[in-house]
Amino acid sequence: MENKISNIKKSASVVKRELRERTMGYIFTALGLVAGLAWNEAISSLIKYFFPLDGNGILPKFIYAIVITVFIVIISSSLMRMFAKEDKE
């Protein structure tokens, strides 16, 4: 009987830890999204400042999307390599 109770306590501890980790992950993701939206606004304003084209034109939006995509791919690849090295060690 005591063995079952200790197993239940261990399981509850694991669930609490996982819940806390996931909740923190979601909070950090939300904060990252807010920061990303702020940077999106800042970069958009910077592009409009240096290249005062028609704001509703499709070409500036595609150029912006391509530049941001390339930037994110480079950063993501770098982070993946960094975490892969840490996992090997």
C-alpha cells in the first residue's frame, strides 16, 4: 500500500513539474510573440522611412517578407546547430 502511495506522489510531482515547465514555455512564447510584433512594426517603419514607396504596394511587402524569412531561417539554423552541439556534449 505504501508503495502505491509513493508512486502516486512521484507521479503527482512529475505532473506538477511538467505543468510548470509547459506553462513557463507558453508564457515565454507569448512574450516572444509580443516582442516579434514590436520588431515587425519597427522594421516596417524603418523600411517606409528609407524607401517611401506606396504603402499599399505589393512589391515592398514581398521584399519585406523575403528578407524576414531569410533572417529567421539563418537564426533558426544557428540555434538548431547550437542546441545539437549541446545535446552531443
